[in-house]
Amino acid sequence: MGKAFNGRVAVLGLGYVGLPTAVALATRGVDVIGVDVNPKTIEAVSQGRVPFVEPDLAVGVSGAVALGRLTATTETPEAEAYIIAVPTPFNPDRSADLTYVKAAAEQIAPRIQPGAIVILESTSPPGTTEKVSRWIGALRPDLKMPHNHDGMTEVHVAHCPERVLPGRIMIEIVTNDRVIGGMTSRCSERAAELYRVFAQGEILLTDAATAEMSKLIENAYRDVNIAFANELSMICEELHLDVWEVIRLANRHPRVNILSPGPGVGGHCIPVDPWFIIGAAPGVTKLLRAAREVNDHKPHHVANAVIASSERFREPVISCLGLSFKADVDDFRESPAIEVVELIASARPEVTVLISDPFINGSIPGRLGEMSNVRLEPAADAVERADIVVLLVEHEKFRSLRHTRFGGKVVYDTRGVWN
Ligand code: SAJ
């Protein structure tokens, strides 16, 4: 057991990673200041509310705020440790957009004092942790930064990639092993002090570039494996075989564990992160690129199949169940389900497309709200009225519909839960 962390922590970015991390620290007695550019997020957190749905997070935030351990502001404060947990999306050419990371580093720079720790949690392409050090150093030539001082640096910069699974964040944030890659071994050690406050999993120390790569390959590994399952689903469709049965049987082999096909791969991690590796080594990443192509193609494949079968009906009603990027989360960003509905509704503007998702709270997400042939309905009504039922997300609420009598309706279960 190393030294314990002592001091205030500023968490930049109060999203799916930053807010749970802030709560994990604050509920263990650390004073945490959450920083976000969105005033609505600051208002919600300051009142002890959570701006999105994640099991057990709401109770953590309200408790930490009530105890006075967690506050929220738009201004980056002076702190002993900074955690950067901002988005790293990609540009239209799929190169990493590091605007938010750079902005965070530049907000930290004027406030940071010698002895402080800076941790990059955002999933980032190789070399980003060093860039953070350089961006801070450029604005603070008075500080000894680790990118140009090997020995006794004054600021400790490390990458500690987040690995939590939406839907299980509050559990995994505590139980997962953590990889910490410092710019120097002293940086790793200082960063580890902070994670020892709440992490029950093992803390594994390495260098920054190795930590960056290990995080990226975790998601690329999953992408390739889902692509394998998605390709199998298309092969089995062509050969008139039940892919779920084929996979179930193959998985009885002791060394085979095939994942589940679906309508595509969504979220802001798995479809993005492989591109950071491809961008860094374009000549030798054929497999990663192919996996991305298979997974990106899958929503088109599903939509085309639905459109083709709708041609059998004179005035078909198509009901699509589930819109979020995966089951039992209220996150609609980068959702293959939404893409499928958009493709169907725009290919057949004269056809009514009913959509249903228990996690929609208010307006219909994405472009769907502007499509005149798309309407939100409760699931039971949508199924009742449908000629074609398409299950896109296996929300718990939809699983029980397997007992529904679908008599006469065409059913596309892209998740294999009604079989
Ligand atoms: N999916 C399938 N079939 C499967 C598994 C997933 O089609 O068998 C689809 C989902 O429906 C969803 C997408 O893949 O559209 C991604 O879902 P996910 O549950 O695999 O992953 P995320 O994006 O919620 O979280 C991932 C996790 N990474 C890994 O499991 C390697 C999480 O641990 C990371 O912290 C997170 O990315 C991140 O932030 O990087």
C-alpha cells in the first residue's frame, strides 16, 4: 500500500465518467470540485441531481453534495489533483478531435501549483498524455513538466483510462483493475495515490503511451468480436440458419465465446476508439478497419431487410422497439437503432414508422423528431398496430413481449431475445 492522497480534486467534465469519479472520491471524504462547460449540468449537480440515468449515481451525487464534499462550477479552481474526463470524439476524417482535452489543459495551466497531479482519463490516441504535459508547459514555462524534465518534475502527469460499462458504472468504477501510465514512474506513483482512495481492483502501473494503447485495444478487441458476430448473423441469414442457435452451440466449446449480433455498434467509445489506432498505424490495421466496416454496415443491412419485406404490404405500419445505443440506458448518441429507423423512414416516407423506447423522456432523439412519418407510441400499442415489428434494443421491458402473439406480423428480432 502506497501513500494516501491528501488534497482537493478538480474533475473536468461531469459526464458518464467524470461525475461517477467525482462521487467515488467525494463519498470517501475527498473534497471534489466538478467543472463543466454546461451551466445546466452545474445547476443539476449543485442541487444534488444527475443530468442522466445511471443506476446508483443519483443517490451518490445527492449524498456527496449534501455532505458538502462535492461542489460544481464552470471555473477551473486551484487543486492538488486534476482529472480530465472530457469527450474525445473524432473529426469527419476520423482523426481524433482533441479540442476538449486541450481546452481542459489550458484551463488547468493558470491554476496549477508545483506538486500537483494531472490525470487524463479520456480515451485518447497514443501521445495525448504527453501533449497534455506540453500544453500546460507552454502556458507555464515556470514549471518543470515531465515531458522535458525526467527527474524531479513539479507536475505529475499520467493517463488513467476509464473502463466503466454504462449501466454498471458505480460498481465497475470501484471494482475494476486500473491501469495507470505516468509520464515518469514518479508520475504513476503519484496518480496511484489518488486512485487508491476508492479503487478496490488492482492498480497496475506502466508508462503513459502503453496505458493509452491498452485502453484503445480493449475497445478495439470488443469491436472486432462484435463484428465477427454481426458477420455471422448476415452469413446465417443468407444460409437460412438461426444464428443464435449456431452461436449458442459453438459457445459450448471450452475456448469459444462469441458475442451477440445486433443492429450495429453504438455509443461513443467502441465505434470511435479503433480509429485512433488505425490513425496511428494506418498501414497495418486491416482487421480493425474491416471490423469497423462490418459494424457500420449492419444498420444498413437491417434497414434494407425491413424495407424489402415492407414492400409486401399495401400500407404497412412498421414498429421499431428500442432507440438507445444499448439496453437499459438512456443514451441515444451514436445509436445504430436510430440509424435503422432513419434509414427506413427516409426510404419509405409514405409508410408509418412507430417507435417506442421506455427511456425517452421528452422529445424524440436525433433527426427522428423532424420526420413526419415517425411517431412515438407505447410499446404495446406499437406492436398491436404493426405489420412489421423490429426489435432494435433488448430493454428489459421489451423482453417480456416475447409472450405476445405476433400472429400474421413479420418480426425482426435483431437481438435474439424473443427466440
Ligand atoms: N453490442 C453488441 N453485441 C454485444 C455487445 C455489445 O451488438 O455482444 C453493442 C451494444 O449494443 C452497443 C455497443 O455494442 O451498441 C457497445 O456496447 P458495450 O456494452 O459493448 O460497450 P460500451 O460502449 O457501453 O462500453 C465500452 C466498454 N468496453 C469494453 O467492454 C471493452 C467499457 O468497459 C468502456 O469503459 C467503454 O466502452 C468506454 O468508455 O470506453
